[in-house]
Amino acid sequence: MENTLKPHQPVPKSTYGKPKDVKHLNKVKEDNRRKAEERLLESSKSQFSCANAEKSVKAKSRLASIVAEQDSKLNFEKNRARALPQTLNDNIPIRLNAATILREGAMYQKKEDQELQKLARLESGARDASDFLKWQGTMRQKDMDEELAEIERRRIAGKLSHEEAILARQQLIQENKQKVQEMKEEANRLMQEYLEKRLEEEETMKGLVEDVLMSHQNAKDAKSKLTAYKRKVVEEVNEESRELLKQALEEAEAEMRRKIDIIQQIRAMESVPKIRHKFVDLSSTAGHSLLSEMSMAELRERLALLKIAEREGEEEKRDEILAAKQAKDQLLMDKLEQISKHRAALGEKAAIKLEEKRKGKDSKFEIQDPKVIELQQRLEQRRQERIKTAEKMKITPNKKSAQRTQSLAKEKKDLEASRWRELERTRERAASLKSQGVIRSHSASKLTSFRQMSAGQAAT
């Protein structure tokens, strides 16, 4: 009896092909790269002015002026243009409207009333307020002097706080140097701990990868069971949909029969003839038994009487408006005369005050506040302390420090050059992206992401 071998199972196709996770990761990488390029392009559009390699407005205007000067030298025999006439005038008359005239007239009338009331009070024995005004001016000057002294105190206090802040900053620099050394030692210790922790995490990840590979086989069995369950549910849903469709057809047929009967009734009613001609008597009423009921002839006669009364009312109103306008014009003329008188008086008063101001020159104001003098002395002391501390902290240059400074300057120059080269490459890349049509709208990006999500769900 010959020994029969069992048929072997074929090798799965997934053995020689790339896993779906790798394809999904590649798609995600491409999408992220495209988004990064779009963001790079947007950031290059809204970059800072310091990164803009174009010339400034000042440089462009200077170049334009140089070019214009050179071009002007080429115009040898040019006809001289006639100068424009002088049309500007400082004393341009301002036209006043009615509201301005009335407002200014009311202001001057109020001032006149106040002066009359003041004279009436003086005649009746009231006291003159000149002494009080003089005392009030003295007190105001005193308050102003105190306010100026307070402002000077605040200014000196600000300078004093600035000097103290510089001294505190110099002390902070010394403390920071010690803290930097301690932080370097702490950073070395943390780096060693981080490397040890990283090795432990790598070992843990290896175990997780093995567990994931085992879970893929269980996922295939669950997928076959889910497919069978879905097929059974679809068959049940199809059977229910057939019964519902049959019931809907019967209801639609009954509704159609009802509508046909209604249409036939309407057509029968429309076939009956109608009386379309009606004779109207304009002298008769409608017969509704209302108190305000009247015929068309009476209505037309009343409307004619109302129009005549309305026309007479308009004529009377027009006459009233004309009389009011003439009265307003007369009032404006009176107000203008009053305004001109007051302006002339104010001009004379201002000229007298200006002449007095020119004659009397105030002496230079000097603050003699003891608090201000004390603050100035403290400020000078703090300034001397700061200068001494700065001289102590001053580093004397030597050969080694000079070499270090030169190397730092060279590194800074190389870094700036590399930044400019990177900026130029960024601009070239943005221009190439524009020409290739990489920039897409927001809706297109949403559609792409939706397709990728659906493809990933189908793959899982």
C-alpha cells in the first residue's frame, strides 16, 4: 500500500509582496510632503521684510532721482513753460450757513446777557471779583509749580531706578554664570539617563512588533465571519424592501383613481356657461345698507370738492412759508451785524494781550524742592557706583580673546551667507512649485484626504 501525501497549501501572495501598512505609510509621507510644500510657499509669500531681497522704497526713490537727473541733462533746447499764476491766498473768506450764524449769534448774545447781569449786580452794590481772580491766579500758579516739581521728582526717580536696574543686572550676570555651569553638569547626567531609557524602549518595541504580526492572522478569520454575517443581513433587507414596494404601489394606484375622479368633476363644473356682461348705473348705490354708502357720481363730486380745498390749503401754506423765510433772513442779517461787532472787539483785545505778552518775559523756572535735590544726589551716587562696577567687570583684551572674537565674527558672516543662500533656494523652489501647479484649493485637499481615508479603511 503506497503512502499518499496530503496536498500542500499554496504559499500566500503576501509573502512576496510589500505589506499594506508600508503602502499606507508611503501615501501618508507623500501627503505630508505636499502639505509641507504648500505651507512653505504660503510662508514665503508672507515673509518678514528683513528677509525680502528686493530693494527698499528709499533705494528705489533714490535711483529714480538719479535717473531723472541724468535725463534732465539730455534736454538741451527745451521750451520754457510759463509759470502758473499765484492763486493761493491765506485770507480766504469762509461762507457761513444759517446754522453757524445762529449758533455764533446765540453765543455772543449769551455773553452780552452775562455782562449786563454783571453790571446790574455791581450797580446794586455787589462786590468786584478782581481780588478773588487775583488770588485764584496765584493759587493756580502755586499748583502748577508743585505739579512741575512732582514731574521733576518722577523723572529723577525714573533715572535712579534705571541705574539700580543696571547694578542688579550686573549682579545677575555673575549669578547666571554659576547657574550655567550647574546646568551643564545636570544636562550630562540627564543625557546618560535618556540613553539608558532609549535602549529599554527599543527592546519593548521589538516585543510589540512580534505581537502585531500574530494579530494579523486573527484579523483574517474575523473578516471572513463578518462577510458571512453581512451577506445574511442583505438577504433579509431585500425581502423586506420587496414587501414595502408592493404596498407602496397599491397606495399610489388608489390615490391616482381619486385624483382622476376630482379632475372629471372640475371639468364638468367648468363646462357650465357663465354670465359675463353686467350693466352698471353710476347714479345708484351698491345696496349694502351702509351709512357711508354712495353712488359713483356722488363720489366723484366729493373728490372734486376735496381737491379744491386741498389746493386752497397749499396756497395758504406757501404764503406762510414765504413770510417765515423773510423773517429768518432779517434775523440772520441782525445776527451777522452783531457777530462782526464782537469779532472786531475780540481782535482788539487779542492784539493788546499779545503786546503785553511780548513786553513781559518770564524768568527761567528753577525748581528748589528739597526732595528733588536729594534725589539728584542719590542719582549721582548710584551713577558713580555703576561706573566703578563696570570698570571692575571690564575684560582686558589679550591675544586669545582677540582670536576668539575674530572666529566668532567669521562664523556669524558664514551663517548670514548660508541663510541668504537658503532664502534664494526657497524662492526658486516656490517659483517651480507655482509653475508645476502644486498649489491646490482647500476643497481639493479635503477630497484627497477623504479618498485616502476610504482607501485605508478598505485595506484594513
